[in-house]
Amino acid sequence: MAGERRFSYFSAPPDEARRTVCERRLLDRYGFLGSGSIGRSLLGRRLGFLRIGSGPRAILYVGAHHGMEWITTLLLYRFTEEYCRMLTLRGKDAEGEERSLYILPMLNPDGVEIQLHGAEAGGPLRGRLMRQNGGSGDFRYWQANARGVDLNHNYDAGYEAYREKEREAGITSGCPTRYSGAYAGSEPEVAALCRFLSLLRPALILTLHTQGEEIFYHPTDPPIAGAQETGARLARLSGYRLGSADGMAAYGGMSDYAAERLRLRSYTVECGRGCNPLPIRQGPEIYMRLRRMLFASAGMYR
């Protein structure tokens, strides 16, 4: 590693080609880093994860539910690199048998490709994507997957209540954002993650979104043991505000599903501040703000 030209994860957006470069680099440099897949996107793109350790206590980080929030993928790559490097410096191959850390850098690869490269990235769905985008070739504000479904409203948690709000907002079919899909779990990306959550049952889940410098958790009745306390700790470590989502954002999300259906401690981290899509130049600053929280949640620091 000595003398190697410095590599920056924040030098280019994570389209399919760039993700291949980043993940190949990580897997080649750290022999203990594992990889796998939870399934495929609507257009057949791999929903890959990276894994550190093999212990029974699982931690899961998820990035890029939304196409224009791809900076969260880069944050997770940067974290993975630094975490693996620190293990190496400590003379460890991984975290041993105590825990396993799963990092799913991008749940919505189709949406990211469309946001970055336009309707052509949708292949056979190009024409429909253009119609869903109002005939415009400008996809910079695209959040949905390739079917025009907002993945973070497609989970079976308050889904029917959200559908009513959706109708009130005049949303009736696929579009750049907020359409919840034909039914809860209709999208292959969401269905794959729900299956994975049910099998893995992580002790802690962080799903990274942008923006607002807030951490949301979903209160349940009865409360999940330790959920409030863990949320407060995440807020202290990051300096973000802890709260609960409101309005349309309060329904159908992954953290809502994990808490309601599986009774898991799950938190939505709204990274950075500004207007989406956040500029890539903000990446290093956002990462340094979140670094302590990410490391502590993964068990590196107490």
C-alpha cells in the first residue's frame, strides 16, 4: 500500500462502472472482506453487499434507496475502506466471532443510473420513463426505481395510510418520487431486502438518506427495548437531531417496516444539508461528521 497514489471515493458519482472500480479495490486490498448479493433490481442489476466478520450479532448499513441520494453510497465505501484499514493496522483479519457487519451500498442501482445518465439507462423502459418524467430528459431529481416507484414508500408499514395521502397529493402512477407502487413490497429491490432482513435479523440497522442532518426512528407500541436510548446515542455521536418523521415521510419506509414488523432497532439517517442531489464535494465533510457514529455502531469504538 505504501507509495500508492491516493484514491478518493468522492472523485466521481457511483454509477455502475464506478461501483465496480470501488468494490474491486476494496475486495482486492482486504482479503477478509466478504461479498454477496441479496437479489437483483428490476432491470437485473446486482444488489450486492460487503461483509466484515462472521459473528452472530449482525449490524446492517444501507445506502441509496433513492436515485438522487447516491452520495450515501460513497459515504459507505469510504467507511468500509477506513474500517478495513484500521482492522489491518490492529493486526486483525476481521471482528472475529462477536459480530458481523453488512454494508449494502446501494439498494436502487437502476434509479441511480437513471438519475446520472437519463432514460437511456432504463433500457427497454426508456419510453415509459420519459413519460413518467413529464417528457423531460432531465432526470437530475429522479428518486424512484426503474418502474417509477419510490422504494422508501413501498414497505408494508403504514402502506394503506400512505396510499390515501398519495391520492390526496394527486399521485396515481409511476413518477420521479413518492409513488408507493401497486402494492406493498411490489418492487424486487424492496422484496429482496425484506427477505434479507427476516433472515439476518440485525441487532442494529442504519439506512442512509439525504438531507437534513436528522435521525428518524419509528416509535412502536410496545416500545422496542433500547430503541430510544440507541437513537439518542446516535444523535450525540453525529450531532444530528433525533426525531420522528412526519407528513408523507412517516409511512412506508424501511425503518418503519423493520421496527413495526420485525421489532428491530432501525434508524433513518438524513445525511448532510442542502438541496438534493447534494454535490459530491460535500462528501468528505459529511463523512467526517458521521464517522464516529458509523464506527461506534459497528463496534469499533464504545
